[in-house]
Amino acid sequence: MYDKVMNNLDKYVERIEGTVVHYNNQKALGTISKYDEDGIFFRQADYVYDEEVQRHDKVEYTPIETFDNKKGIVTNKAILIITTEEYLDFGY
């Protein structure tokens, strides 16, 4: 049942595609960006499956409102993140 819901998330919540542009492995948090918007915050724990996060990975996520204590404003963060295409570094 869990996989069925996860594979059909777009029927239940808004889904957006983006790219991981920053990831801090020690803190397990980072930023996902789209070309036309500022980045959105995420935590590795917000991935649906326990995946290794890589910079440049293409992902799909659901944005939710949250309060940014540092900035003192309401902002968005990414949850229910799924990697759609992994970035492969061939070392060229």
C-alpha cells in the first residue's frame, strides 16, 4: 500500500521538479532549485526512501509552508522528496 501511495503522490499533493544545488552531508540538509525560482530548503530525512543525496540529482518534491526562525518569516520547505534522475560524475 505504501509504494502504491508513493508512486501516485501527484494525485494527492502538488509535485514539483527541481535539482539539488547544495547539500551539506554533515548536517544532512540542503537546497533544491528550479530555474525560475529561488531555492527551497530540505532535509535528507524528508526523502521518501533512504537515499544518498548527491548535488545535481533531479528530484520531485512537495512544498509546504514553514516558519524560518533565522529570518523570522514564513517560507517553504520540500518534503516527500524522490530522486527522479541521479547525477553521474564520470570525472572528466
